[in-house]
Amino acid sequence: MQLTITTSEAMEELGSKLADLMQLGDLVLLSGELGAGKTTLTRGLGEALGAEGTIQSPTFVLAREHRIAGGGKLVHVDAYRLSSAVELDDLDIDFAGSIVVVEWARDFLDGYAENYLSVEIDRTSDDEVREVILSAVGPRWEGVDLASLN
């Protein structure tokens, strides 16, 4: 599914809509250049999930955990400085009890999990406009209506 996002508020709203589809154990892989809107999307997701604390880029700490309403956690990971999926494992994330969002998800995460939602964010020639491509992978996402995000 492809969406055109024209403002940072619309990117946060997309994150908020994604929250309606999320459940504990979900993995969301975000890719896009610096400033594409990865953290903005995650902020909208976190706010809709009732995440505690400020959702900000985890660049320097690699991962931030936020308790969410109803139990569980939102784990926000910056994989930019990771060199392999093994290093993601080293972060000791409770995947089953969390919704995990990984920024800078690169090819080394291919095959890391059977189920995940891939979100690719590309800037257009207009600095504000983003093209977002969502791809759901695995049996967890069968029958999930991504069109509801539009």
C-alpha cells in the first residue's frame, strides 16, 4: 500500500492509525533517509498507544522503552549503529510483551522475524511531501486491512 503524506501532522496521524492495528509482539521496520519522518510516525503511534514519556529519537541510547496503556511496552530502536541482527538480539528486548519499532531497519533484518510491518518513507522533490510504502509480511498480517490507514 502506498500513501502520500503532506505534513508532519499527517505523519503523526498515520502513526496514530497504525496503533489501531498493533498488538503486543508486533515488529515495525522503518526505513527512510535522515529527516524522512520515522520518529514523527513513531511519536503518533506512541501517543495513540498511551506511551509514557517523550517519544524521541533513540540515536544515542539505541533503544527507548515506554510503558503503554493496557500493559506492555513500546520499544523504539535506532538500528543505525548496529551492524547485524545479532546486535539487535543483544539489546535483550521482550518482543512478545512489546510493540517494537526499529528505525533504520536495513537489509540485515531481512529474515529476522517471520512477521513484521515494513514502512518505507521517501522524500519527494517537495521537502514536505513523503511517499510511504507499507508492506505487511507474515501470517500475523494476513487479513489485516492496511487500506484503513488511508
